[in-house]
Amino acid sequence: MANVLGRRSYNTRSGRIIPNVLPKIILIDRNIQDAGFITFISKLKGRATLQEKVTWDTDEFRATTAIVNGAVASTTQTTIVFDDASLFNIGELWANTRTAEIVQIKDRNTSTEIVEVIRAVTALNSSGGSAAAAINDDDTFARIATAVGENSSRQTSITTNTEEVYNYCQIFRTDLSMSERQIKREFENDNEYSYQQMKQIKEFRMDLDRAFLFGERARFTDAAGDDTTLMSGIRPQISTNDFSVGGTLYKSEFDEWCVEEGFRYGSRDKMMFTSTDVILGFTQMVDTNLTFQIDLVGKEGVTFGLSVLRYIAPNGGRLLLIEDRNISNQYNGEGYLVDMSQMERRVFSNNGRSGEMKVIEGTQDVDDVGRVDTIMADMTMTWGSEKCHGKITGVSGGSYASPNG
């Protein structure tokens, strides 16, 4: 031991000072947009389910249009062949959308798909309505309403069958295992245990995001002999409104898809969870239709930068675009149009056991001097009718110009 004049020097004892290590650890992609879809799904109040299999029925109104299958040159012929004669009911008025001729249905044969009609009913007896005209193959007839005479004839009831849809709850689990020394290790402004727990929870959240986006429904017996159920994400369920772009996203084509498919069913306010290539395509193809909402968040927040893009469809529908980097990583060039009013989060909970995401502390073995905390969830989602959602694929860029110049 030596006497020292002045303050004691710690140059040779620096290893004993608690280092300021935690601020130097950069958790790459610590960003809410890493898991944008689950961020919004988690805001939906979870509704309990008492079974791991969740079922619901979807239904829709009768079709209002029908397609002609074979031209009718005569203006007096009263039989027309359609693709599906079951769409018609006796006494209804239907109009040829090309010629404006209105016919009344007299009879239908669902075996031969032949429909018998009264031609040009609004032009009869010099009424002045649209006259009978030649009917082209693939002409579209649109239903107007029923029209019956002054009698007591009963209408034949026509309805639609409901379709049963289902999804499975999935058990998500990850374990945070720490040795006794890791638990005791302290940084200047935090400790290793708190940091590792935060990191594990965020990674668990990204796992949930990928399952809710890309998961495929299944039930099987795993290697341990346990019954295992897998939930379906939104991506594999969208089949009706699927827009394969094949490279450049043109504004005119996208607007047409929005009107005819993307916003045809469900809410006029929808969200599209997208990859970076789709965000690029939108910024290249639009001008005044796109507005930006910028989140400039400080140190205590999550991120700096672009949060939401707002696009106004030609039918007045409002489209909110949210980047999800899990889509960029796995399916770049894709975007999923989601009607959030159709979405519901279902949680397998009963008898005092909740399937909500939770941290169960102290799940280590009794002779383990360290510590294990288990993060678990047991949940799924329902999407209502898949027709209310949409999907675009194959986007590499965008252009305001028409694809035909």
C-alpha cells in the first residue's frame, strides 16, 4: 500500500467500476413498424373462446348481376341462356346494362340455365320505355326489383347458404432463462435481466406478427405426441381480390382494382399492411392522392420517420398504408388490404386461465439457482368474409402514367 497525494486513482482498478454498457447496445430495428400488423390487431379487444377451434358463418346478399351465355339476335325471342339461371326469380325485372332493355322473368330452368322472359316490358302498349334490342354473348343483366300484378300469387323464396369458416388458436411460448450471475449483473442505468426481458418480449411480439400475417391453419400431433393447432394468418386467406401487378404499379390500374374489387365489399376505410417495395410503388405512382403523416418521436418513443400513408381511392374509399418489415423480409412486393371492421382477436380463456400474452415469472426447476420466465399466449383471429379484404403482389415500383402510354 502506498500513500497518494490528492484523489485516489482508479486506473488500475477500472474493471471494478460498473461500466456504462447498456446505452452502447444497439437493438437493431427496435421499431414499431417491425410488427405493424400485430400493433393494430392487439388494439382490438380480445374476445374469449372456449374451444381452440373458432368457427363463424359468412353470408351475403343475392347476386345482382347475371351474364348471358349465347347471343340472341331476335328482338322477339323470349328465352335467354345465362351462366346461372338460379340467380333469377319469377316476377323480377332485370335490365340489359348495354341496351337498357328491361325484361320481366316468367320462368327459369336451373338444369338448362334457360330463363323465359317478357321482352322490353317498359315499351309495351306504347309506354315509351327502352325497346327490345339484340342481345350479345356475355351481356350483363342487372336486377332491378320485383313487379307483380294484382293477384294473390306467392313469390318463390330465394336465399343464399351460409359458409362456415374456422381458425385455430395457437399456443405461443418462449422462455427467458438467466443464470444467477446474469440476474445480479448491473449496468449503470439498468440491469441485464431487464434488458433481456425487454428484448425477448419484443421478439415474441414479432413472432406473433408473422403468425397473424403468414401462418397456415393446421392440426397435427407433434414429435412429443401433443395435439398442436396452428392458426391461419390473413395472407393465405385472401383469394377473391388478388391483384398480381407483375412489376410496375400503375395508378389507373390500381384505381380500377380499388373500385371493382378492393373496396367493393365491406368498409370504405381500410388499411393496407405493406412491404417497402409497395411503399416505393405508391410514392412513385401518385401525386395529390397521397398524404403523409410523419411521426417525429423523441428518445423515449419508438422511432423517427414515416408512419402512415393515406391514399384516397376514386370511389371515396380511404386507404391507410402501414409498413410492416416482416412483409418486406419475407414477401417484398406484397401488400394486404384489411378491413379492420371485419377483424376480431379471439383468446382461448376459461376457468381462470387467460390466453392473453403474459409473462409467467419463476418457471425454472426447483433446483435451478437461476431464473426462467415464460412468455405465453393462446389466441387466434377471425377475419369475417375474405371478400372484404384484398392482396396485391409483384410490385417493384410505380408510375402515374398509363401502362398503354
